[in-house]
Amino acid sequence: MHVDLEGLGFERGGSLLVKRALRRAGPAGIVTVTGQAADLDVHLRAWCRAEGHEFHWRDDSGTGCAVVVRGSAFDERWSRAERAGSADPFEPEAVVEHPPQRWGLAGRGALVESGGPEFHFMLDRKVEVWSADAARIYAQAAAAQWDPATAIPWETQFDLPREVEDAVVQIMTYLIENETAALVVPSRFVAQMHPHFREVMQALAIQAADEARHVEVFTRRALLKNKYLGLSTAGGQASLQTLVEEADFATASFLLSVLGEGTFLSLLWFIERHAPDPVTAAVCRLAAQDEARHVAFGMAHLREHILADPSIRGTLMDAVRRRHEALRHTAGLNAEVFDALVLLAAGSWSPADIAKGYDAVSTLVEEMHNSRKKRLLKLHFNEAEAEEMSRLHTRNFM
Amino acid sequence: MSATPLLLGAVAYDPKVVTIWDGFQQYFEERGLRFDYILYTTYERQVEALFAGHIHVAWNSPLAWLQSQRLAGRLGRRAEAIAMRDTDRDLSSVIIIRENSSIHSVADLKGRRVAAGAKDSPQATLIPLYFLAQQGLEPHRDFEVAMFDRMLGKHGDHIGGERDAARALARGECDAACLLDSNLLLFTQEGVLPPGIRAIAKTPLYDHCNFTVLDNNMGDEVRRFRELLLGMAYSDPQVRRLLDLEGLKRWLPGRTQGYELLSSAVEHFRCLDSFVAAVAARCM
């Protein structure tokens, strides 16, 4: 095989052409190299030495010609490389049960050189994290991203009575801290997820990004006509702390997505329905659409996890009971938020309307319970278990 | 197996030397060879330590090899080069000039200013300056030498001096510069040298480092050490990162015919005599 570099020197990429010829020449293949660039022989000899190729100079034609014999270093470097599964998750064996830590950050389907560093991704078992729906849910989420600057009618003029505005601010304050918990939890697990489970990692990441937007729009709505946010209670934070500090992925996902965000879906649609202004309605509607995906993802991977390992149901039940015990002495949903929800649903301070509002919130709480139960039944808990777990769910909703 | 580990000396010209020898130590120990290493700040210290019996193997620069060889001759001992890197064979040095320079050949360097590396660098100073002397241009007499001494005692392993020489050429402070062949490409790619720099001459080929032992000391351990070195495969991920750091693809048996050019250079410049005499006197 012969390469004529013409005027191309090694300082401007000549090595690319020589490498290509050596690849084509095969093991121990011979490539002759000619060219007019200054010092080609100097560079080529030094390059061959560094790359492990043999270099000879032949001067029989009078003009000089380099002869390069391909060394074995390149083939040796890749001789123990491993294919890290396959990029398409639907191909057989594409996603392995227990990807080695040495695959590290390599994309699934890449050829990974041996000798790389060992990483320490704690979530490295397919059974614990994988869902065949993750790719679809991620794609749906990516397509449904909305821009907080343009998706909300921030410029719409409205004036609410002071106490109604205060009620909205209190609800937004409550939503912000709950959505912050919902941002922190998946973010923590993204960092622990073996990148082999790319679609799960992406679904969690976009979930965190969704929550970042929710925190933004709830804050912006609260401050639309006010300087300060409302009240943050010790009981509410205690409830969220048990969520944020849950170290087990399946348990955290169950508490957050299935029970917490599932409950929040009902809440957000309730606020949207009774919102006193278009901005409040819009932020809750957009957030609820995102939350529905989060719930779907939590349900999807937990359903697969429970099918593969039914014993995990006991762990999840214990977690709900443990959390209930831990929160037994806290107040649950703060009274200010409850009252604000009643006022929103009432629409006025007349006793009859307040009674209607109170009934509406009571109905909401019952709806939340029924929805939670339905989801628990879908996760193969029986009627009694579902009833008990739903009743024990935190009174703080999330 | 001896209770004493095989002790190797290496010169700490870069922090990576610790990573390299820690890695090799583990490799040797896992294969039953008790091994340890001692780092020296200069090759002169290391050569003296080899003759004092503080170490059994010295990872020597070509100049340190000649120092050892001459000392061995003086003291009636036998120095042997047992192994070297594939990249230690067939190096050359180049004399480079700027684009549009009025210098077209070595003869045009007469009366000019030529940049060189550290004064104990075989590749950036001793060999190219000797080469010019062979062409009829005696350094310091027929042309001025701008020496860029960096870390004397490291024998040019720290290429800072060579890089400074290249910079001096690029800035127009010198008319030519002496470099190792592979550093011409490296410095061009780093942007230290502007495009258009070219070589007006290249030296004959020569060899670089080797593992030096004396008098077949610790014969069994040295044989095992050499056997393990030569058996290292680039396909083995455990050693590949170390080989990459040390700049080789495989270890080869030592050979000494590649040191003749440097040997002539040090004779010409008489740069080993005082060191060899002083150490020999201390060893007698």
C-alpha cells in the first residue's frame, strides 16, 4: 500500500493519512509513504517510534521513500475491549442485568477499552431501576417542555381581594417547598445511576428539570403582587425531610412519584379548577401535566421491579408505615394551606360558600385517597394493603 | 529468593515517575519479585549510588550509562545494559531554523547564535553540537551557543530547556535551535514553534535510556526483573497505562552500539572526566 502525502506535513494532519493506510494494510502490513513536505522523514520516523511502527528509509529511487511496517500496539490496545451492551434498548441483551463499574460513563453500545477506572455508581442493577417505558416517557417529556417565560399569561391584568391573593401566595409557598423536594430526590439518584441505564437517567434528569420550572413559576406567581412568600411550617418540612433523606431508590421513588406526586396531581387540578386568576390556573395546569409523566414513570419501573422481585412490596409497605410513625406527632398539612384551599374553592367569605369550599376540599382529600388506592392496586398490592397504605400516606400530601 | 528486594534507582524528573514505579512495583510483587525503588534528584547521584551498592539497577539516561560504563572501566567492574524501551532506539536530533531564514546549510551557521537545551542534555545539546563540530563548526568558537539550562542533572529528561530553546528561536533571539526529532512536531503542535520552521540538518541515529546493572549483582532477581519487563504486553490493561506514561509500547533487550555518537560527543567536549574521576576516587 502506498500513500502520497503530496505537500501535507505531519504538523498539519499528515499522520491521519498514514494511520488510515496502516489500518487498511492490516496486521504487520507495509505502507510506503512519499511527500514533498519539509522534514517529512524526521516527523515520520519520530511518529512511528512513538506509535510502535517500524520505520525504514529507502533511497533506491534517488528521491527517498519511507517504508512503515504496522506495529501491533493499536490491536493490542483494543484486544480486550468490551462492547457495553447495545444502544437500542429493544435489541436482545442490549441492557445488561449488572453493568460493570469499569464501563463508567461510556455510552451504551460503545466499545470500552480495558483498564479504565472503576466507577462507583450505586444503582447498577437492572432489576432495581429499569423500565422499558423510560425511553418513551423521556421522549414525551422532552417534547413537552414549555418555556416559563411564554407559556404563562404573566401580563394578564387582574386584581384579587387581599385575602384571596394571600391565600394564593400561601398555596404557592407550600407548592414551592414540595416541588423542591421533588427536584432534590431524582437529582440525587441521577448521580448514583449507572449510565448504562441511559433512558432512566434521562427520565430522572428531565423530571428534575420539570421541577426546576415548577419552582420558578410558583415563585413568580407568588411574587407577582407581593414582596414575600407565605409560611413554611416545621411539620411540612419534617414530612418532606423523610422523603429527601430516603436512601433507597425504589422506596424514594414509591413515596415520591406514586404516593406523593400522584396525590399532587389531584391537588394541582383542584387548584387549577378553583383558581381565582388565569396565572394561577396556568401554572397549576402545566405543572400537573408534567407531574402525570413523573407518576407514570414511577409506576412503570416499580411495576417491573415488583414483578421481578415481589418481596419488595413488603419493603415498600414498611417504608410507608415507618414514615407514618415518624410523622405521627407532626401537624401534617398546615392549617393555613388547608384554609387557603377552602377559601379558593369557596370563592367568597359567605358562610354558605365557605361550607361549599370546605366540602370541596374534603372531597378532594377523598379523591386523593381513591387515586392512591387505584395506583397501589395496579402495583399488585391487595385491597387491604392498598387501603392501609393510602390511609397512612402523609397528611402533607407529598 | 533473597530477603533483600531488588532496588531500582530512577530520576524524579516529573511527578509521574512516582505513579510509574508504584505501578511497576505492584506488578513485580504480584509476580513474586520483591522490588522497591529509590528516586534521585540527579543522574549523577544515581550513578554514584549504583557504584556504592545502594541500588541494584539504575534506570539510566544515555549520559548516565556512559558515566557508569567509564566508572566501571576505571574501577575494574562490569556495567551491563539489560533492557530499554522500544522508543529508546534510533532517535535523532535536528537543527532547525525559521521560515525565510538566510541560513540554508550548516555552514551558514558560522558566526550565528544557536540555541541548545540543558548543557547535560544528550539530545538537545551534546549530540547536535558535536554533530556541528563534525561538520567543521566548533561550538563557542565558530558560533555562539545560547544554553537553556533547566534542571541540570536530569540530562534533558525535563524538556523545559529544549522548549525554551525553541521559544528563543521563534522570538528571533537565536538563528537556529537544537531539538530531539519528536519534539519538533510536539512544539509545532503546541504552538511553541510557528509554522514554517524547518530542519537544516539531522544527526545520525542514536539510542537513549537503559537499565544498567553492575557485575551481575543480584543475578537471579535481575534476570527475573528483565524477564518480567520483556514479558509485559501492551494488551494488558494493568501495565498499558504505565507503558503509556513511560512512553513505550514494549521493552526490548538492551543494546549499547547506539551510544557511540554520544560517547564521541562527551570525549570531544570532555564533559565526563571530572565526574568520573571524583566518583572513582570515592569508590576506591
